[in-house]
Amino acid sequence: MTAMNQTAQQIARELFETYDSYKFAEIQSCRITHAELLKWLRPLKDQPLLKKLPLGTSGEGRTVSLYTVGDGPVKVMLWSQMHGDEPTATMALLDIFNFFTVHQDHVVTKTIREKLTLLIIPMLNPDGAERFTRRTAQLVDINRDALALETPEARILRDVCNKYQPDYGFNLHDQDPRLTVGTTKKISAMALLAPPVDEAGTDTPVRARAKKVASLLAQLFALFIPGQIAKWDDTYEPRAFGDAIQSWGTSTVLVESGGWKGDPNKFFIRKLNCIALLSALYAIATGETAQADAGIYEQIPVNMKLACDRIIRNAVLQLNNQTAPLKVDIGINIDTRKNASADSLEQVATIVEIGDLRTFIALEEETDVQGAELDAARIILDQPFSVREIPMLLTQVAA
């Protein structure tokens, strides 16, 4: 079999095995600032395969740039970190840039450069990335500004669409890491969506083509995380860029990076993003996506929220002397937040579920306390507290 006849799945397996040869090694944390991104991308401007074009500035004046690779007839746009606290794909794009630099003679690099023109916007929301928050510095969700175009970041993305009219688009996000693949009790490590173009969910030729790409991506992810791919909610949202860009004529796929046990920085999910995106781009370049079975996409289970970071099972809760004790499970989520007074990051826990959680799974830790009693004064829903206080939720250990 010649190199050009390799399938996307064969390419993906090879890229998975050789990932360390092109992984962007300087990334130590998923919390990437705009300054770090520029520092890491600066050496690449001298590479002939990569061209940089400043597009404009964010609300606070940070530059948003377009990086292009290849000069082929098929245009593919990829954008990441529209939400500042969703950095996984930005890390993957750095890996992809590094792959093109390190492996310039690889069949993937050569095929993509010859057949495609990649239009890449890493970190569309640099102000949000600076704060590690979803919204912009002006408190607007860019992904609800596709029609009003009030934010400079939204106008930048719309201008790129208007100028280049890409054939394909990859809308790269992070989802809640506690989402599950339907009721399978498996974490949704990746989720996909070919966004609708109207309330009726009409399958236009543009969306039908996006479904083929999503099907191929699902098959690629399944090589490494079988049973852990879900479908994002396909409710039509005209203000969202995925839905809007699909309706503007670009076959667009939403890629949502989910959770993975023991991987708070999502480095494994980043690896999957890099490998699947490179392989999908190769498949678009070779025409393989045109032969994909859209039915695979249609059969992907939907995302459901049936997981917590930690679950305490079979505890006893008696809130006061007027109520009888109950056997309950406690679902706890853990988040990293900035402590403004200490100017540092800290982990906080929140009780988000109380009751029968037999259909839930724990992303990180599950403990059966076998009838131990809970301290009723500490069992408060939706009120953050220090993770160090989690053991104090129990007043005693059952005999």
C-alpha cells in the first residue's frame, strides 16, 4: 500500500504511536495565556510552511491572528478557545503546528499542504483566556454573538468567514468533564455535533457533508476511546457560531473535549484532538470523508449529565430531629478557582446532588461508607467549600 493510499485510521494509529516526536513539549498546564501563545508561536513565523496574518484586537487590545498552512483549493477553518476557559484544542493546535514543522516530509503534511488551505485561529478569546473565564472582557459570550456581532472577537470570526468562505470548519471547544455517554455510565471524553441550520434540523448538502466528517471523527476517536464518544445537544441556536457558519455554507463540525480520569490538564484529550484533527484533515484532502457513512454520526448516543467528580455512597443523613434519617448518596464536584485575596488558585468542592445516585458515576473517586452518618450542618447544596473539608462531611464511620 502506498503512502497516499493510507486510510485516516491507519494514519491515526501511526500518529498516536509517534505523538511524543511532535508534541509541543513546553506546555506544562492547560492554563495558557495569550503572551505564552505568542511566545511559542513566534519561532514558527520563520517557517515557510506557516503564514501569520493579524486579524484585529480583542476588547482589551490583544491581537487575534490567523495562521495559514498550505495553498490547496479546499479551505478548512479551525478556531479554538472562543471560550477562554476551554484551552484543550489550543494545545492540540500547537501540537499540529509542531507536527508540520518537525515532519515536513510526512505524507500527512505534504498531502494537506498540497490539497488544503488551513485557516487557523488559535485562542479567539485572549481576554477570557487571561482570566480563564468563558466570556470576554466585556462579559459577552462570543458564541451567542454570531448575529448581533457586538464584540470585536465575533466580528473577527465573521470577517474571516466572509473573506475566505471556507469549505469546512472545525469549531473547537471543551465541555463539562462530567458529562456521560447517554446512560452507559461512561464519561463522554469527546462529543461531536454537525450543527443544525434551522429549527427543523434540515439536512442541507452543507450539513450532510459535515455529518460525514463527524462520522469519520467518531471512528477515529473510537480507535482509542471506544464507547466514550457522545453527541452534543442539537437544539438550534441561531446566535451560536457553529449553527450560523453551517448556514453560511461552511460544513462545520463542533468538537467538544470532555473529561478523563486523572487528567486535570486534559493532556490525553489534547493528544486525541491533535491526532483526530490531523487524520481528518488528511481524509478531507484525500477525499475519504466523501465516502464516510453519515449513519455512524446519527447513531452516536447523546450527552447526559450523570457524573460527579466524587460520590459518597450509602451514607445516612438526618437533617434535624423532626425528620427521619435517610440513606443517600452525595455527589460532589471539584473546581479550581482564583482566590482573589491570596492571588492564587485553590480547589473548592460543591455538593451538587443528594439522593439515589445509582445511575451516576464518579469521574475521580467513589467511596461506599456503608451507613456512616453525615454531619447535617455541612450538607448544603451548591455552596462551595474547601476540598480539605470533604472528610468532615462524615461524623462517624459505620461499625
